[in-house]
Amino acid sequence: MQQTDRNKLLTQLEEAIQIYVRPDTFPLALRVMKKGEPLPERVKRPYKDFGKTFSICQGITMARRYGWGLAMDREDLSCPIAKIAFGFEEELAYYTEGNLTDGMYTKTCDLGALTESAVPKFTTVEAGTVLMAPLSRAAFEPDVIVVYGNSAQVMRMVAAALYHTGGEITSTFTARADCADIVIKTMKSNKPQVILPCYGDRVFGQTHDHEMAFTIPYSSVESFIDGLKQTHKGGVRYPVPTYLQYEAKYPETYEKLNEMFK
């Protein structure tokens, strides 16, 4: 897609999200760069620019709350789970055996091994610098769009995503590694995902208790925009309109006073 067409589409997407979803934080464009692909201008690198390493969820929160564009590679990452999930490090036996979950997320290492195997992963060949930026600042073609919101806002986006397909959206949850669900699972499935923020996203990314997220593959953006518009016309709205055409039932003393007015 030509740059002007891409910018136009991302502008249309941002406008539609702001009108029909009204999130508190910036909707983000995410891309996993190919080997040798040059970085866009004006993106921050955690290790180079701050002298620190961060988790992917920290980077996402910075992008969606500060409005920053960030690029995160192996040298920028602090989270060992993300290093493996995004293909920057090999899966060592200590990890695959379930030692990171043993006694914390699972009763035994054997059960933890099942949890670790469920985390979506890139191979080392698929690994690449992870770009993230608000839609209005994304000087790149995204792989994934992610929007954080409350459960009603996520429901609103689910309805929009299903407008042209019907059926259901199937997502899976493990209470950890939601960065892999956001980026890797959405890219590999090429389907929208409902994202339950993981424990790390809440501790390190400081995601709020009321927040969830929703992802859309970039290939689905045009139908998603139309889905937002058409479901709005059909009556699926946010804020959700509450039904108010009823007569209230008041305490007995209130009702007695009402009777005296007659």
C-alpha cells in the first residue's frame, strides 16, 4: 500500500475509533520489522535513549499514554518471557520445564510447562524489532492495531469486527504474556483477539483494573471501520444507552405524598 493511502486509512481508523469507541488512551499501530528493514524516524529506543531496558507492556503503555513512537529489540527488553516469545532467545529447559510458573501460576512444574507451551511464540527467524506508535504517528505499515478500553468498549469493537463475518471471536487467556497475545497471536491467526491484560502488564505496564484490549489485524482495518459505522447505525452504541422509559417505584412515604398531591 502506498504511504499516502496507508496514512489516509490510519486516519480514517483513528477517527472511527474516537467517534464510536472513545478510548481513554491512544489506539496503537504495531509492526514487527523484517531483518535489515530501516527504522522510521522519531522513534525512541529504550536502551539507547533512556539507558534502561523495559518490558514490551511498558513500551505499549508509554506509546498509548504518552503518544510516543518506540522501537524495541533484544537490547531494549528486560522481560525474559518476552525475549523468548518474540524469538530473541532460545527456549531453555529451565523455561520450558515450567520453573517460572511453579508455585506462582501453577501447582507444579509439569503444569507450568503446559502454560509456557501455550504462549504464542516467534521463531528466531521471525524475530524482529517491535515498533509501536499511536495511529497518527505511525510512519510505517502496521501488522496489528491494538486498542485498550473497558469491557463495554471491547464489546463494541467485537460487534464491529463481526459485522462482515458473523460468528464469534475466539481468544485464549493464561494470565501472563499478553504481549505475545497482542502481537504474535494476532499476526499468526490473522484474526481479531480479545486481550485480557496479564499480571505483568498490570504490575510493570501499570494497566488499570478496568482495562482490557482488542486487536485487529491490519488486513481487516477497512471492514472494521465499516463495521463500526454500520453497527452504530444499527443501534450498538458506546457509551451504551441505558433504558430509562419506566416509572420509578418510590418508598411508601414518598408514594403517600404523591397521593396527597392529587
